[in-house]
Amino acid sequence: MKKSIGRMILTSSIACAISIGAVRAQQGTSLTTEQREQRLETEKELESVAIIERKVMVPMRDGVRLATDIYRPKNATGKVPVTWVRTPYNFNFWDVRNGLPADMKAALTAVKRGYAYVVQNERGHFFSEGNYDILGAPRTDGYDAIAWLSSQPWANGKVGTTGCSSTAEYQMGIAAMGHPAYAAMNVQGFGAGVGRVAPYYEQGNWYRGGAVQMLFITWLYGEQNQVRPMFPSNTSQEDLIRASKAFDLAQQLPPVDWSKALWHLPEQDILKAVDAPRGIYADAMPIDTGGRMIQRTPNDPAWYKGGLYHDDIPLNLPGLWFMSWYDVSVGPNLALYNHVRKMAKPEIANEQWAVIAPVTHCGYTRATEDTVVGERSMGDARLEYQEIVYSFFDRFLKGEKSSRIESLPKVTYFTMGANKWQTSETWPPAGAQKITLFLSSAGHSNSLTGDGVLVTSSPAVDKPDTFTYDPMNPVPSYGGNVCCTGSAVQAGAFDQRKMEARNDILVYTSEPFKEGTELSGPIEPMLYVSSDAKDTDFTVKVLDVYPDGRAYNLDESIQRLRYRDGYDKPMVWMEPGKVYKVALQPLNTSNYFDVGHQLRIEISSSNFPRFDRNLNTGGKNYDEEKGVIAHNSVHHSKQYPSQVAVTVVKHAAGASAGGRQCRPGSRFTSPNVGS
């Protein structure tokens, strides 16, 4: 039985204590007098309580050295556990642009709690040597770093990891190697570390349904910096520390308007067109995976040579998993959490906790008393993340009993619309039921003014909805579950009505809910489609429609038809007029539809630049400059039952398992589940 948990207050130091990404954001930003004084006070206090070792060059097995800063308690009575943060981002202790120390609250918090705090750059970044690949070759570097840290004379032999996004995504790959000193991991927004975990086949968020997620193009612009200043290998630690006050080695690349740059064709030349540094996106590189990421297919052998975690390798490590509803990775994140709980050793499977917040990528600690994500208010979405994280580490790194983690349910999730935190022992929550809704229309569901509806049984006769997909005029991305796209896409919930004015968007809407209804869990679309093109895409978006007409996006997905038989199968092409059954990878949400709200499904063939455009030719796509127009159709009938299965959670005590049944053929009416 799920139970609500109270709203909890954030402490001011959480953002830095949780993720080193906060340091990166603060380097070089203009500071107030108060902020400058706070930085100086923090550094002064840190020097009073910590033994500080900066620019320690830790050797890997191949001789490459990784730049590492170490902060450990000065007055410890014995050996101490290690919280280790590895990142591709700038953690230089000195903010060279402001001429004073960086924000060191993360290190100070850890040291005051009795931990050594260690932060390290991945190979190929800043002061670390070597060539860069996404996740920093964790199969070697991660293992070697843990071995080095746990063997230090001041260490108690236990290492835990924390961080968000790229500061988290290497953790699963290392955990799979089973180093005995690796005691616990706290992974946050960790999608780019998830390779193939059923039913997702995204290879680190590179794909969704076989379409390329363009976020990595903008992100790699600032990351594949293989030509950069480096110091001689015999430079002393003293000189490196001194140099850190003059050179943090951060790139200062020319700004790019990605809302325009991502339109460039061919796709493989997008970074070249903005004069980006050469690197793994499109170029061959001297690394295990070989680079040339844009040229790979979803099952290319290169994906299995790097640091991604795949579901055929073990993962037996206590885990604290942070996710968010408006992140690019929430589906694979949830799938991996459930996979570990199912496949790990029983005692480890019971040592996994998940928190799912109503924020954008890595936005956990930015939640406020009135958290607005895009245009939609989520209410008070705060949570005491710092206490949860350190309670978790106290148990597994110090061996101390910790009531906070012991009493924490396995899943803590925020239900939007109801705007409250809830808990469960499983995901989806216990008692969740699948309800299937069918697409129906008189053949004119194009745009918001069309006749598309969601019903509880498939229509008898097929009256397909047809639209034109022109790759040169794709449906623009507007809000959504995305990150890292610069000026191209803003993440979050936005009223989609202006998008729904387009005739290349099919709109299907339920009747208003007669009772409040919670959808918490996967949303699984299955379509019957046809096209006059050899290959094309189909997109799905799920929305909450308010009584006043506002239509807020909840999640979105896409499927490239050439991969409809499977990503590890030969590509298949479409024949004109032939109808194909296509199952999209599940969407995910927790949303409460109050009385009078409606559930809406949008279908189209593009969502750009969230996903790259299918040029419809059946070619490689990444090396093409011209596309062809496709005339695409969605079929719905007894023969072609296009549908979406939603997960309904029932809370009302004593209510029947199936809730109230709807009349066959009627529009969807919610079961009596309440809140």
C-alpha cells in the first residue's frame, strides 16, 4: 500500500554536495559580493578541517594519468571511506575568471561528515591525459581508480560514487566489474550510461527507437577537445597547483545558435559546419570504440567495446537511483532499476532505492516551494536529497545503522497534477493495471480541429488518417523530455495547442475524466501504419489536457520503421500501401488527471531537433543532403487496432480491481481510482 510522505526542506548546500556539475556552472559566472565572501569562507573552513591534496596525477594501467583532487578529514580517529566523483567537467579548485576559489561546499560537506571527497577528471579532459571517449573507458580507468583509492593508507577500503549526468553514467559500467572496494553508487540522471536494457535499445541515449537523439551533437561540441594545452609529464605537483590558478584549461569555444545549426545536412557534418574540434562524433579516433558515432547502427559492435552497461552483464552493488520525469533518460533509467532488482543477488536486489522527481535533467535540488517545469506548476517538489544520500553512504561505506535509508520505501515518486510525493515498494506501484485505449476517427484527425478520439474498443471499419511528412518542414520540438540541446529545445511541459494547429500532427483525445485518475507507469503505443516511402518515422506524444484547453506534454517517443523488426535484426523497408504493425518503446510518467481533464495522444513523423529527421530515402541518412516527402497513414479498426496501453494506479480502499467498466465503443471514461 503506497503512502504519502511529507514535503521536506532542502538545505542550502545540497546542490554542491550532490553533483559536481554545480561547480562547472559556477566557474566564470559573475558573483555578488556575498557570493565571493561565501566562497572565501568555505575555502578557509575547508583548509581548517581537511587535508588537501590537489592535482594528484593518478596512473592508469596503460600509463595515462588522471588529474585528481583529494580532501580528507584532518582530525579523523581512523581510516575513512571515500566518496568518489569522476567527471568530464571543469572542477578546478580555483575560479580563474573571478580570481578566487571555486565553490567547494561539496568537499566541505563530505569532510565534515567523515568522508574523504575525491574528484577526478576523465581521461582526455582538462589536466587528465589521454584521448577522450564518452564515459572515459570505465572498464579500465574506473577499476584502476578504485583500486588506487582503496589502497591509500588513510582509506578504510570502501568507495562510494555520486554525481549527475556524465558524473554518474560511468558508475554502472564499473559496478559490473565487481571490484571488492566499490561499496555503493548514487546515480542521478544516468541515461547515457545505459546501453541495451530491455525493452530499450538506446546505446546511452544515442538513439530512441532507432532515431538519433540530437542532444549529443550539441553536447559533444564542447567535449571532444582532443587538441588542447597539456603540461609536460614531469611537471611537479606543486607547479600544477600553481598553474591551476592561471589555467583551468577550459575551452572558450565560439557560441553556436543550435536552433539553426542542427538543420545542417548532411548530419555527419553538423559539427564540422560550426568548426567544432574533431573527435568521436564523426571522426575515427585512437580509442577502443573507434569514434565515428554518427555512422553506427543501434547494434554496431563498437557500442559493446566502451563503458556502457548492457543487460547481459552482472550488476551487484547497492544503488540509490535519482531520475526525473522531464529527463531524456527516464524510461531506460526505470528499466535498469527494475532489471537490477530482478537480476542482482537477492540481498543486493533489496538494497536498491529509486527517487523520481518532476524536474528536468539534473534539476533535483533546484526544486522550490513552487516548482515550475516549462510552463506547468508542480507545486512544492522539494526533497531532502542530502540526508538521503549520506544516510545511504553511512550504511554502506561506514557500516552504520541509518534510520533514514532503512525507512525509505524502495520507490519515492512524484505524481504531477496531484503535485505530491508518493511511495511504493515497486515500479509501477503495486495494484497498477493496464488499460488499453484505441485510436478512432472518421479519417480526419489532422490537427486539434480534427475528429480523432480515444475509445475503449477498436472501430469496426478502417478510416485511416493520412498526413504529409516533409523532412524539410518537420514538426518542431516544443518542450519535452530532453536535455543538453542549447538554444534548440527547452525541456519541460508546455501548452502544445499552437503545435496542434499543424495538419501533419494527428490528434486523438479522450472524453473528460469523470473521476480523478492516476497514470503511473509505462505507456505503450502500438500502431498500424503505412507509407509511400521506403523508410520513415512515427512519433507519439502523451498529454494532459486541462478543462480550459491547455495541453501539457508528459512524454514522447519515436520509431524508425527500418528497425521495426528489432535493432539486432536486418533493416527492413516499407512497400507502398502495405500496413505494418509497429510497437514503440514505452513512454513513462506519473500524472494525476483530475475531473474534467482529458488524455491526448499526438502522432506525427517528426519531432525535430529532439530527434534527427528521417529523410525517407532508405539510405544511411547521416550522409544525405536531400530527402523525399512521405505520405504516411495511421490505420485503426478491428483488423488494425492502433492503440495505447496506459498504466492506471488505484488508491481508493475497497474499490474493485478493474474499476468501473466503460461501454464498448464509447470514449474512454476513467475507472474510479481517486487519489
